[in-house]
Amino acid sequence: MPPVDWMMPTRPASVQFDRDRLIKSCVMLIIALYLIVTLALPLYTMLSRSFVTYSFDLTRFEFQVSDESGATFGPPVTAAALNDELGRFGPDDLRTSSEGRLSAADLFPDFSFRSPVKYRLRATDADASWLVGLNPVATQDWQEYDGNSFRRISLRPITTTGLQNYAAYFSNPTLFRSIGNSLFIASITTVLTVALAFGFAYALNRSCMRFKPAFKLVAMLPILLPSLLPGIALIYLFGNQGILKELLMGQSIYGPLGIVIGSVFFTFPHAMIIITTALAIADQRHYEAAEVLHASPWRIFWTVTIPGARYGLISAAFVTFTLVLTDFGLPKVVGGQYSVLAIDIYKQVIGQQNFEMGAVVSVILLIPAVLAFVIDRQIQKKQVSLLSARSVPYEPKPRRGVDALCLIWCSLIAAFILLMIGTCQLAALVKFWPYDMSLTLKNYDFSKVDGGGWSAYWNSIKLAGFTAIAGTGIVFLGAYMVEKLDGMQFARGLFQFLAMLPMAIPGMVLGLAYIFFFNNPANPLSAIYGTMAILVVSTVTHFYTVGHLTALTALKQIDPEFEPVAASMRQPFWRLFGRVTVPICLPAILDIMIYLFVNAMTTVSAVVFIYSTHTALASIAVLNMDDAGDIAPAAAMGMMILYTNIAARLLHAMLSRRLLTRTQAWRKR
């Protein structure tokens, strides 16, 4: 009788399947834990801090002062009584929204640290404390100090929770006005950008005009620039010394006008990509039916084209609105005295060190961004398929008049984009705009200006590289686990929610949340604060959602039967992952890498609060140079970011072609 061992599997397929499921669950849990630690917990900490208020209660401290000999002490007196007699601190001085200090010596107008007079201090409440230098003291027993020690004593405020910070914000007309300004700028920009992008996308998809690849290439250039750079271009074009300032007819570019123009520039490609995708999906039969019914071109446009693209238009509108609402760089450069929410956060945190009020503004900025995201997601759920198995792909027919108008429209928009970028390039090369227009490369000598020098540029390269490699691994693994894991619907749904959440979180809000969460000695992860690691974590988390959606789209194209078949053949899932999943999804993986790289090079808002002196970035250097008045070097550094991103795109294209030729040959069979 022949041996039958070869017919009996040494390990049942169900055991292999269960083990793979356990490993997948653990990996998904680890990545979910990463999102909780880097996103959910920092946001919760920031939200909690927005309700924290500090105030000095002078009735909680008592003093005794000795005579000139230092031997006999007078009767005890509270700090409140001393302040009432002296009138040194008013109610506004005693209310603080940061954990400040109040010098005890300021309550004694005749204080001199050289005097032999001695002082005693005690707390009348168990929760009251003071600092001697940096050392905290909390006791209700008398503590005696000489003059030299007493001048180092600071009373500490009490901590309370409530809505006082929010009340203070809404009672401040200047701060409250920023809400209306931000919504106004975002709304105007959204209308203009979507209209311009729709015309551009329509020309690319529904006309037979010439030079379509060139126009599409030019339209994508603003994505490769930090949002500060269009502000610099507007200053050189329409500023006080601008070469085209007469075109504004007395209007100032510093304010809402400049913010709107610059915002249209940097949000245009985002809206164009979304609308192009919507217009690319169309059924030729709908247009043929409309023509058979003798509908006019204008009626066809409003009854066929617009309804077919409405979800793309809505999505583009919400994306544009959110980008403008949360942008920090452009209002900082060209906003002037026009306050918006993102600038308020920066002023509160960097200018006034008022972190709690910065948290309040962050929460307020978070509300419209989250609402826009939620509404967009709900609308997208209602979208239905526009193509069926019987659909006929739309092919535009030559129409001389329409094609000519489309060419003119795209030419004007492309000229605007090239004018902005060309102005930045010229600004980076001229000696002294507009008085000495001779060319020089001295503006690229960043060692002579503030901002971090060339080390800031190389730091950005490191950040972009680490973000692209680590971020792609984390994002793709997370998407794979949530897509290919069977069961655990609740856990997968929770992971999906965490993965989608970063898209609704403004970069400045995330950066401020990182200050509260990671810059805390009690946090075991505080060691990464001020290092390159926290910048990588912040950037990966901030741009997580788009990569996650890209990976999910690619993974959904793979038949789910691969996993059980591999398990039945006693093949572990990681072998299937390496030999089948990764090669099939390689185009998406490369797209995620270049997306993370480019955004890491251009990001400002997500890192402006958490970089340190030795981790300064090129995009931050542009901001610091502009603040210092070195606008030409700032333009030069911005152009270095553009050069790098263009080179990265070209390298990505060449690498993609080579790798895809080897791994995607099966698609051509």
C-alpha cells in the first residue's frame, strides 16, 4: 500500500487561517494604538487644556516682616491685604490663562535684597504653593527667608476648570472677529476656485483643445510649493514696491484681497484633481439621448454634465473650504492686520505664550473643519455609480468655438500660475527688487540670514525621506489589515474612523495638541519632543487619511479569495502579502510615498509649533526669513523646495516605470 502522508496536511488550513487572523488583528491593534497615541490622546489633552484657567488667590498666602534687626516679626498679614493697600495688582493682573508666576517681592515697595529685614511666608490653604527659584514649596508652616532668597519667591496660581477661556474669547471683539473673517475668506475662495477648476477640468475632459498634457502639468505645480510662496509672489507683484501694483487701483494686497488670490493659487490643483475625476466618468449615451431630443448645448450642460459631476463639485468645495480655513502660511505672509483663526492660534502660542487660549482658538477652528468633513462624507455616501456594464465611455467631439474658448481659459489660468512661480524665481535671483534687477545667486547663501541655513533644507530632505518610508509602511499595513481581516466589524469600524480623522484636523491644531501631550515630563514619550522623530510622527499622522484611502482603493481591486486559498495551501499571509499583494499594489504604494514626500517638504502648519533649533525645516525657514524681512532669501528657499519636489516627481516617474515594468507585466496579457 503506497504511503499517504503526502495527502494529509501536517497543519490544518483552519489553524493556519486562525493564526493569520490573530497576527493581522495584532498588527491592526498596534497601528490603531499608534493613531490613538499620535492623534486621539493629543487632541483630548488639548481639548482638556482649553477648559483650564489660572488665577492668583492672594488670600491663600500670609506674610510676616521683621524689623531692621531681623529678630522681631510683625503681625501676619495676607497677600490680599498687602495688595489692597498697595494697589499693585488689579483683577486683570490676577487672572491669567497660563501657569504664570507672581513675584512676592512686588507686594513690598520698600523691598531690598541687601536689607537685613527677613520675611516669613506660609500658605493658608493646603492647595496653595510657591516657588523658590524653580523649587516648589507647599506648607502651612512658616518659612523664613532673607532678602536674597525672598526675591526669588514667586506665588503660584490656582487651577480651575470651566468655560472662562471661551467666555474671554467671545467677549474679545478682535478675537471674535477672526471667525467671521476666516469664514468669509474661505467662502469667497471656494466659489472662485471651484469655478476656475471646473472650467479647467471641463476643458481637459470635454474638449479637443491642444496642449492638454502641458496644461495639466502646469496646473499641478502649486502642490509642490509651500503656501507661503504665493504670498511672497503677490508682494513682489502688487506690494508697495510691486511691478504691477497700479493694477489694483489703490487697493492693498495686504489683507483679504491678497489672501483670496493666494488661496485660489494653492488650492486650485486640489479642486481640479477632484473635479477632473468626476468629469472623467461619463456615459456617452446620455449625451446622445439629449441630442436626439434636440436639447441645446446649454441645456445639456445643466441637465447632464452638472448633475453627473455634482458630487465631485461638492467634494472639491469642501476640500477647498477646509484648506483655506486652516491655512496659516499665506495669511502670515500677506494677511497684514486682517486676523483669521489660524493666525490667532500662532499669536496666542508664539507671541503671548498663552497656550490655553491657543487651545480655545484651535477648538473653534476645529468645529467648521470637522463639520465640512462630516457633511462631505455624508454626501459622498449618497453617490451612485454613473457607469454600468453597458455604458459607453464619453469621447469629446471637435467643436471649434468651444475648443477655442477652452484653450483661452486654460491659457489664462496657466499664465497666472506661471506668473506667480516665475515671480518667485525672479525674486530669488535679483539683487535688490525693484531697484537693482541684475541677477545674482547670493540669495541662495542661506548662511547669511536667519532661518536655519542650509541645515534647514537638509532637515526637510530627512523629514520627507523618513516620512515617505515610515509613513507608507504604516499606512499600507493599516489599510491591508482593515481590508483583509475577516470579522471584528466594530474594531475595523473604529480603526476606519481613526484613519479618516486626520483629514478633518488642521495642522496647527495637531501641532498645538502635540505641545500639550508630548511636552509633558509625565509622558514616557516626551523624549521625542524636540527631535526629528516628532516631526516625522506629526507629518505622517497629519497626511494619513489620503494615503489610507489610496491604499484601500488598490486593495479593493484584489479578489478576497486569495487569503483563504493561501491558507488552504498552508501559506502564511505575509508570504501572500509580499509575493502578491505588494506587487499588485505597487503603483498605489509609490503614489503614497511621493504624496507623503511632497507634503513633508511643503508643510508649515503641522510643524510650526514643534520644531527645535536643530530640527528647523526649509518651509519654516521661509517663514522666519520673511518675518526678518529677508524676502529674497525666503523666495530662494521656497524655490529650493520646488526644485526638490520636481526632482522627486521625476525620480518617482522613472522608478515607477522601471519597477512597474517588472511587476505589472501581467496587466498587459
